Amino acid sequence: MSGEDLAVATRRSIRLPRAAEAVAGARTFTRESVEAWGLVAPEDLALLTSEVFSNAVEHTTTRDIGMELWQAGHCVHVEVGDDDPRHPVLVQLDPSAPGGLGLALINGLAARWGVRDVPGDGKRVWFELELPGTG
């Protein structure tokens, strides 16, 4: 089941510049959103937000990166959008490589994750984490 299948209780969105400095703003946005809903942020929320947002910064030429977050049921759903239609690829980890861990972390820590195409507007990479104390 993806976040699109859940009854959405709360939703927030933001657009940030495609810049390494904006990654901290993406983390702050997710944490403040979850806290505004009166919930405790999942432990891995900041890490996975950084990974998804950093991938959009590093691997696209998008001017701005859209981010949407919603809470529904027992999950928080984070979605990062860019105008590049190419999907990220989960690769075999190379311990000697300086990078390439982002999707492996997302794959290992998220309850669910995926990519959805947005015709004429690129793609959205999303992940979901279980909210502590709601299960």
C-alpha cells in the first residue's frame, strides 16, 4: 500500500532551490511539519529526507525541488519532485565507492518507497516511515 492509498489526514508542501544548502531546509520542513501535527518524528526521517532531496540536487538540473509531506494513518509520507523523468536506480553497493548509499538506505529503512511519474513534469520519489507510538 502506498501513501496514495491512505486516507490523507494532513498535508504540507514547499519548494526549495536545487542547492546543497537547501537540504537542511528540507530536513527542517519535515521535522517541523510532523511536530505541528503533534506527533513525534520517526528516528530516520531526517536521514531519509536528506538522501531523497540530495539525490534530486545531485542528479537533476531542476531549478527548484518540490517537496510534499503528509500524515495518514500510522505513516508519514515524504515525496520529492523534480522535472527529470529518469528514475533513480538501486545499485549493488560498492564499499570502496564514495557514494551510492542513498537508495540503499531508503530501501533498508523506509516502510515503503517508490517513484511515480508525473507526465510532463518529471517524477516524484517518495518514502514512508511508521510514526512512533501510532501502531
